[in-house]
Amino acid sequence: MGRPNAATIGAVVALYEIGCMFGALSCGRVGDWLGRRQTIRVGAVILIAGAVLQTAMIDLPMAIVSRIITGVGNGMITATVPVYQSEVAPPSSRGANVCFECSLLVIGMSMAYWLEFGLYYVGGEFAWRFPLAFQMLFAIILLFGTIILPETPRWLVSKDRHEDAKVVLARLWTDEDTTHPRCISEFEEIRDGIELERRMGQSSYKELFSKGKFNNRYRVCLGMLSQIIQQLSGINATTYYLTTVFKQAGFSTPMAMMFGGVDTVVYFIGSLLPIFFVERIGRRPIMLWGLVGQAVTLICLAGCQKAGTDYKNGVISTPGGDGGAAAFTMLYNFVFGASWLGMAWLYPAEIFSTNMRAKGNSMSTAANWLGNFIVAEITPVLFEGIQFWTYILFALLNIAFIPMVYFWFPETKGLTLEQIEVLFATDDVKADAESIHNRHHNADQSQGNFDVEKVELGGDGQSGKIEMDQSSTGVGNNSDSGNEGDKHAAHAETKTNQ
């Protein structure tokens, strides 16, 4: 391609993220119109078309256009899959499901690194055209895999397809018995939540960015901030240019590529931890400790890289800086995989109401890709200009994010999506939600369709009427929260009676 300079390379890499951003933004309306499953299919088709063009590219303009097209498809997928998962998973395993998706993301990245390491010894055009074509395999699997997936019950209820929603719930949680108490209770909670949204007029982008009774502006700011934090934590400085990082640490190109593959294995091991712990210790502790760990490892990485450079220049006589830089690069990716890799995708998928979830998650995912673009664009220039200080810069950003997470992010562990919806709402909405629940409960009792019994829905076995305890994490008298009580948010408890 004419050996472009660092700025051009950064642009070619980063424009993929611009395509992803526009693809994610389109899901706000497309996801509500077509449904979650169909949106994933459309994204997979667009990604396949872009991958074909990438494989056939002959110059830089074609590389840029094909990467943007591929990005649009990937943006639609990444904005929709977490929404899909959050809408079909029970509260007790919702976080683990999304974190498991992120672990599979690292497996894909690891496959890419090892594939490119092997093809480094092949040479010629095949060495770079084959990996670009290889991505189509997974898009095809995803496309045909959606055939066996159901549409989410929350989207079906939002379209007044109540019987279809009951069938999906019965397939998910019972032996296809639509009269099972759990199936009925979850359907009623979803129905009541969507009825509440309709009564409050929640549907438009204008409502998404207004405070209102559901504090949507606060939610969308939290969702976008979580994704921006992930991108500005420094992950893409050590991922997109991982081989460059190891080469700067003093390794030869083949060794740098091999260590890049080893790093992705370490990254994957870290990504497994939230699967087992996110529903036990919650989202906030993982976020906070992740920021601390990332800051520490980045500072150590910078120090080791400086020591390695000084050793080569004869400034110091102690070797080992290069090896330390490689070790702390891997340790940083381990910490990131165990924290912000999954949390940035999980949190936005949880905090929006059903009618706003596609729009809100599209905005937060777009913020992710915008941050991705910025980091991918500036990283090669930073490495060229300030070298190891690049890591210090990202470490300082991690430290700056700690108070934001501590004061602004409420805990969502163990709550149903409908409980989380009420978590952010004003007091009159909470009262309205309780009245809707009681009205439907009394109506169902009067019909005599089933016995009255308690059904536990939450991961913590919650019972009791919808109520809020503003005592533990960040949604209090914040200017955008509109909630009464302490500034540190909340635990919601809900009893659903059959």
C-alpha cells in the first residue's frame, strides 16, 4: 500500500471504528423496528459484505471504504447482542452471560493473533488476505445461528405480541408450559413495566435525552461514560498495537508476534473471572478495583519500558526492563479482562427501560466506538512522540475515573430489568409502578386462573412490594437522578404474586 506513515496507518485502522459507531447508532430505531434477532442478522450480512471487499482490496481508498462497511455491520451486532442477552437472561445470571460473551470476544482476538503469527512465515498477499476473509466464517455462523434463537420476550410484549412472549418465556424457563407460575409471573412483570413506560410516554430520542420521571438523561450519560472509560483506560494502546508494544520492549518481530498471542491467552484467563464473581460481588467493586489495577500496571509498564531504553543507551547497567515491560503488558490485559472488558458492555444493557434499551444501548455502544476511534488514531502518534509517557497518560485517566464510578454508578446486581427501571425513577413513578402491579394482581386473582403463590424472580430471592432504599450507591439527589434520599444508590425489591 505504499508504506504509509503512522498517521495514515492510524486513520485506516481507526475508520473501522467510525463504521462501527454509525452501525451502533442505527440500532436505536432498527432494533425497535425489526427486533433484536433480525437486527443481528442484518449486521451479520453487512459485515460479510464488508469482509469480502476487504479481502479483495487493492489500494488504500478501497481499504478504508471496506473497513467502514465491515464496521457498520459489527457496530449493529455489538450494540444488539448485549441487549438480546440482558432481555432473555434471569437476574441471577444476566451479568455472567454478558461477561461470557466478552470472554468469547477474547478467544476470537487470540485466534486472530495466532493466525497472523503463523502467516507471518508464509509471506505474500495470502498472509493478509486470508485473515480478512477468515472473519466471514464467524459472521456466517452467527447469521445461521439466529435461526434457532427466539426473539426476546420484552420486545414481543412491547409489540403487543403477548402470546408469542409467553411461548418464549415458557421455552426459556419451563418445559414449554405457558401456565407455569414462573412463566406467568415474569410475563406479568414485563407487561407491567412496559405499560408503565407507555403511560409515561417513553419512546423517542427526545425523551432519551430528557430528565423526565425515569431520569433517562442520567442513564444514557452513565451508559456512554462506562464505554468511554473502557476505551480511555488504555486497552487499545496495548491491543491494536500489541506487536508494536513488544517490539518497543526490544523483541524481534517474530518474538513480538508470538508474545502478542501469549498475551491474548492471559487476557482470556482474566476475562473468565467476572463470569463467576459478577453476580456475587456486584458491578461497582469490579469497576473500581479494575481502575486501580489498570493504573498501577500501566505505571509499572511505563517504568519498565523506560528502564529498558536507558539500558540500551548505557544510562543504567541493570538489564530486565524489556522483560518487565512485556510482563506488565500481560498483567494489564489480565486486569482489564477481569474488570472493564465485561462491565462496560453489561452495565448499559441493564440500565435502560424496554422501550429505550435499543436506543440507549446504541448511544453507549456508539460512544465505545468513538472512543475506540480516538485511541486508535492517536496511539501510533503518541508512541512516536512521547513513547513510554503514553502509558502514564492512560494511567492518570484511570485514576480520574475512580471518583466518577464511586459517586455516580448505582449497583444493579440481582435486580430484574423492571426493578432497575424503577431504581432510577422518581417517587411518583415508583408509586405508579406499585399501583399497576396491584391492579393486575387483583384482576388475575378475580379471574381465578391460578393459585396465589409467591414466585422468586431475583437472584437474591427478593420479596416484598416495590420499594427503594437509597443507601448504598450513586443515584441520590444528583441533578439528573431526580430521586429522593442518600446520594449513594439503591437496592430494589419486588414481590411478584401469582
